[in-house]
Amino acid sequence: MAQFSKKIMITGGAGFIGSHVVRLFVTKYPGYQIVNFDLLTYAGNLENLRDIESMPNYIFEKGDITDEKRLNELFNQYHFDAVIHLAAESHVDRSILDPLAFVRTNVLGTATLLNVSRNHWKDKYEGKLFYHVSTDEVYGSLGEEGFFTEETPYDPRSPYSASKASSDHFVMAYHHTYDLPVIMSNCSNNYGSNHFPEKLIPLMINNIKNNKPLPVYGKGANVRDWLYVDDHARAIDTIFHNGKIGEKYNVGGFNEWKNIDIVHLLCRIMDKKLNRAEGESAKLITFVKDRPGHDLRYAIDATKLNKELGWKPSLQFEEGLEKTVDWYLKNEDWVNDVTSGNYQKYYEQQYAKR
Ligand code: NAD
Ligand code: DAU
């Protein structure tokens, strides 16, 4: 049996960001054993990892982070040295439709995982690490100016961000109360391949392609700070290996965009790719009722991560968006698979009355 120098459970590894993190760790660290623990909800898809699924250091285990018994069995079986925790309900609009699902997974699930990790590691914390992946949305909403730093007080405003904020507090509470070795990062909006088409960028790409209305909430004036998903995965790798126990790190793209400007940029890119006349796709733009409690602006100050650990984003936004569009146009089957069935029902509920 192969001897591994580290055994890591990655939760949510079949999702958007998780699959990029799993791929990076499996391919970059053949000496680590990577166990992907995922419930395979609507957002989890093992197709995302087809290319690495037969690697000898990769294993998939299906399960729920709220299932203490199952987690205990896996800790007994694999003797994990570390957990990288990404599993979550991640879509703000869904959290408005069904907040308690977010409390269950994001709060109860994270607390259960912390508890199991503590119970298995408490006799010897040395060499152990609980890495929690969180979001910039816990900081609330910015006005026209300023940035979120690691010291910005928490001010979550949606059920999603409230559930993530709560999970962050549990992580820090386990560190302060029980000395559990933890690290946390709070990242801005990611984009790239394998992003579920309920989120702004893949939803717009899919609708432009299918000549469907492009539903821009409110006036499209809300601002997000976009980071290419592989750059986030690299940040997690850097922080996991070099970050300081008990600390948190902000991760961001230094790349703020108004929603409406992104939609126009995507329309221009897709007009070219689909051989449409310039301006044709933009005719699909439809302003719809705003998201309740819609946060105006997010912008991350990632100076700490840059200065202390040397990380910075590698890709320009236009280049990253073009790569992303190419991936979606080439992977029609993936899009068709994930947008069939239940997704249709969600889409109806979310957009029908707007
Ligand atoms: P995602 O929705 O694409 O994937 C979530 C994954 O978690 C899926 O594979 C799903 O099957 C799994 N999962 C859900 N509930 C589970 C449960 N109870 N037990 C086990 N697995 C479960 O999410 P994402 O966009 O990849 O986000 C991953 C993490 O990164 C989340 O914690 C999110 O809060 C955080 N984050 C996301 C972004 C972003 O822009 N997408 C930015 C910052 C932080
Ligand atoms: O900031 C990090 C967060 O980014 C992550 O923690 C979340 O998991 C992730 O979903 C994302 O949240 P947002 O709410 O910012 O992302 P979303 O893609 O849903 O929306 C981006 C912006 O686009 C937001 O201002 C709402 C707007 N929007 C979104 C959709 C789906 C529209 O105008 N129309 C749409 O149809």
C-alpha cells in the first residue's frame, strides 16, 4: 500500500471551486492522498474531475458534512492530517428562497466537521490543519469607496452570507476555545470553467448562446471583484502550506466590475465567437426586479496575502473571460446535463415573475 506524506479530506470537491482545488492538489502533490468528500447536490458533479479520477492518490467518498457518524468512519479509515473545507450551499438567490437549507449545510455542517476533527486530533494537534474556505460577503456591502481588509467587522446581509459568517465564527471559536489549528480565507467572486450556470457569468454565457433574455438585476450597477478560479486554487495552496495558524487571509482579484459592464463585455466576446453582428447579443439584455437586499459593492484588499505569502492573481480578466467562454462553448454536454431536470424548476421559480 502506498505511503502518503499527508492525507487530506477536501469537502465540496465536486463543486466549482472544489474541483479546481482537488485537481491542483492531486496533480501537484502525488505524495498526498486526497479524499474528496461531497454529497453531490445539484451543484456537485463528478464529471468535473473525469481527467484525474484514476490517479492513485485520489479517492471520492460520497457523504454529507452534517453526518457525524459517516465523518467519524472516514477519519478512522484515512487518519486525515488536514481538512480543506469548501462544501456549502453557495448561491445567494437560493438562500433567499430557502434560508434553512443554508443554516443546515453551512452552519451545522461546518460545526459538525469541526467537532469531528477536534475529537480525532485533540491528543496531538501537531501537524494537523483545518482550512476553512469562506467568502468576502461576510463583510457586508461597501459604498463607492473603500475595501474589505481582514479587520473589517462582519456585517452579513443575505441568508447565505449570514450562514457563512456563522461558520467562520465557529471556526475561530474552535481555535480560541479548543486550540484547534485552523486557517481561513475569504475570497471575492470566482469565475472560470465548471461554474454552475445559476451564477451571473455562466448564466449569461448560456443565455447569450441560446438567444434567451439576459436578466440583469436592478440597474446592473452592483460591483463585484472577479478572480479566475485557478488563481483562487493557487491561493488556497499557498495559504494551506505557508499561512499562519489562527489567521485569516483575504483573496481577491483587484478587479472590480459593474454587472452591466460584464454583461456587455460577454455580449461582445460572444458576438465574435458566434459570428453574430456586433451588438446583436446585447439586444437580449433585460433589466429585471432587483435581488432583495442586494449588496452594492464588494472589493477585497488582498495586500496581506501578497506581502506575507507572495500570492497575486495571474490572469487578466478579459483573457480569463475569453477562456471561460471557450470552455462553455466546447462543453455543451456538461451544460446540458447540469441545466436539465431540477435546474429548470429553479429557473422558473427564480425568473418567471421578475
Ligand atoms: P458550489 O455550489 O459550486 O459547490 C459546493 C459543493 O459542495 C458541491 O459539490 C456540493 O455537492 C457540495 N455540498 C453541498 N452540500 C454538501 C453537504 N451537506 N455535504 C457535502 N457536500 C456538500 O460552490 P463553490 O462556488 O465551488 O464554492 C465553494 C466554497 O467556496 C463555498 O464554501 C463558498 O462559500 C466559497 N466561496 C465561493 C466563491 C464563489 O465565487 N463561487 C467565492 C468565495 C468563496
Ligand atoms: O463574493 C463571493 C460570492 O460570490 C460567493 O461567496 C458566492 O458563493 C457566489 O455565488 C458569489 O455571490 P454573488 O451573489 O456575488 O454572485 P452571483 O453570480 O449570484 O451574482 C453576481 C452579481 O450579478 C450580483 O450583483 C447579482 C447579479 N446577477 C446575478 C444573477 C444570477 C444578475 O444581475 N442577474 C442574475 O441572473
